[in-house]
Amino acid sequence: MKTTLDIINHAMQEHPNAALAFSGGSDSIVLMDVIFKRTDHRPVVIYADSGMEHPETLPFIRKVCKRYGASLHVAKPTRSYLEQWQAQGWPMLGKLAAVMWMQKHRDRDFGYRLNVTGCCRNMKILPARKLTKQLGCTLQFTGQRGNQDDALRGMRELKDGSICYIKADKLTVCNPLLGWTDMMIRRYIKQNKLQQHPAKARGAITIGCLYCGGGGQFTNSGFRILRHELPEQWRRFIVDNGAGEIILSIKYDKPLDPVREAVKSLGGISALADAHPWIFDFLRMRPLRGYDK
Ligand code: SF4
């Protein structure tokens, strides 16, 4: 805790106008509590609304900000999620796996691309950073952790440390929770009786974007959870947004055109979603064992 407070105090000394990026997830709930309860600093709070959020997220965030007396600002992307996916690629398989998939298929035109990094950057990171700067802040706190969260974040931790100037976005980003483990987060939430996001409280693995295919190759795929928990949103994603055909294309490793032909011969995507909804649950024939956080 001392290190975390030292990082926060040092950052605020250098950047008196700061913002806190708040997603409503466990890590950002802890960081909010640490800053607002254990320091006198009062950064403005930024929530990036990608348009794919759980229906409970914004009401929950408003409630939390009200409780701490924090000033909330909502950042929105300049394009819809579907425009983003059509322009740069669908957010499937995870950051590294999507890059590897693109490399593997570079000589075959699949009729679409995968790009998780571009989706996160344009739908969340950039809108939040832009709004941070518009509000006159020169630093943004995030609840991002490091190696204890996942290997990719561990590499970023090694590269950037807890405070880093992002040249491309002309903004300093500070991650005071580097070094916190899952256990520490859970213990802090329990000891301080912090209220969790309603979806997390009822057992959801993540409260992130409903349509993210980042974990779609694992047994705890978000597609399957979405189908069971929010069938209306699931149908919009699979049928209306065309994600069903993309999922089948990745799963069976076939370009989009033959997949569309096959779907048509089976009565169309809507009929398939009615009759065999589970075929859209995973991005692999045999999903990998899901991570358990
Ligand atoms: S979490 Fe997934 S869907 Fe949401 S912005 Fe990031 S890549 Fe896109």
C-alpha cells in the first residue's frame, strides 16, 4: 500500500490536474477507493463507453462516483463498434492470437480482418485519453496491473514502469496498482466492503465489452455467457451484426464466402441461431481450457 500511495502522491505532485480512468471493474474500484479514501487528491473520473457495455455498468458507475463525490465524465468513440470492426478488424481471439491469425492467413483473403488492439484503442483508450486532455488534465491514472494480471501486461510493466509519458497521445499515464495480485485485489475489496459491479457480483468473469471475442477460444467464452445472460444482445451481435458468420469462419478456418454459402444452405443465420445457438459459442472446435482469475 505504501508503494501505491507513493506513486499516487508523486504523480499528483508532478501533475496536479489528473483524471482517473474508471471502468467499474475490480481493479478500478480498488484504485478509486485508495485515491478517494486514503489521499486528499480528487482527480476527475473518466468512463469510456464503447457502446458494448453491460446495461448495468453506467448506472453502477454513476452510483459509485456519487458515493465518493467524484466528478464523472463519459468518453465516447467517434465511430460505432461495427464501423470499427469493418474498418480495422474484429476483436476476436485476443491481442497476440489475432496478430498471429492475421500472419497465418495473410496469403488467403478471408473477407475480414482481426484486430483486437485497434478495437481497444479506438473504442476505449483513445476516447478516454482525448477527454482527459480536453478537461485540462496532463495525467491519467489507470487500474492496470502488471505481470500478476497477464504476461502481456507484465511486458508492458517492464517496458513502461508505473508512470510513463505516451508520446503518441501526449499524455502521462500512471498505473499505481502494478505489483498487486488477484488475491490482494480480492482481499482489499472484502476488507473494505467495496460494492462490486452487479455482473461481477453474480459471478461474471469480466464486466468488459459484451461483444468482445478476446476470450472466445476458451471454455469460458464470453459468447456463451452472453447467450445465456443477455439473449437479446447476443442475437443482435450474432445475427444483426454478422458476428455469427465471422465466428464460424474462424472456427472452421474457412473464408467468409464459403461460410456464407453454407449458412444459406442451412436456412440462413437467423434460423441457425434459433436451431443451433451453441455453434457460435467458441472460436475453436475444441475450446482451450479457460483462464480462471
Ligand atoms: S474489450 Fe474487446 S470489444 Fe471492447 S474495446 Fe477492447 S477489443 Fe474492443
